Amino acid sequence: MATGPDSPGFGEGFLRMAQALGLDMSDEERGQDLARRVALMREGLARLYEIDVSGAESPSAFIPSAYHHSDSPVGRG
């Protein structure tokens, strides 16, 4: 997938985004550097979407420890 600053539609969308964010795009060299960096980030993010995680099980957000409710200070007193 071509996502570089030279790909069709990238420049137009990038300028709209930059203007919406209030970025100063008057320095052409600086603007091109920023566009190149954004394109590199987009390419990296596109690779993340290609990773197949369908067989992976998400880790538990909470793993109970040996902590018992009777030890809890909540509700005492």
C-alpha cells in the first residue's frame, strides 16, 4: 500500500490535517519533512493492521492473588 507523500491524495489530505491542527506549513522544506515523517508512521501502522491475531487469546486484565475479602479494610468498622 503506497502511503508516501507522493501517493495520490496524500498531499491534499495531509495539508487539510495540518491546517486543522494549526500547524504552520509556510516553510516548504519543513512541511515536506513533516509529510515524510507522517507517511513513515502511516506505513508502520499499516503493518500493524496486517498482523493476524485471530488465534491469540487476550491476557486477563485481572489475575486474582492470594488476597482474601476478609483481609480487606473496606467495610470494617
